[in-house]
Amino acid sequence: MKKRTTTVRMPEDLAQKADVVARGRGISVNALMLEALDSEIERVKEDSEFMERLRALTERDKEILDRLAE
């Protein structure tokens, strides 16, 4: 699987909490963040209002791209 590097800036207190939780679970902060992100993505997929907004945004973007291609 191809990977992408992303920098995340967070308040120091959140970074410390993430470090403690990750160490307590025996995983890296990176793994903790990936789990949290995956969990959030699964949560919003079940949110019908969010998915409808996403569909509307995607359709709008498609219309703009189609106009640009003309």
C-alpha cells in the first residue's frame, strides 16, 4: 500500500495525552492517530446528513470541473 506523510500540528497537551494513551496501549502515536481517523471515517459514513452534504459538494465540484474542461 502506498503511504503519504502528513504533518499534524496539535496543542502540546493533546500531544502529551496521545503519547500517554499510545504508550499505555503499546502502540505508536502514529498507530493511535490512524485508528482514530479510521474510526471517525466509519462514523461519518453512517451519518446520512453528512453523506448528503458530501454528495452535494462532490456534484458541485464535478460541475465546475466540467465547465473548466469546455
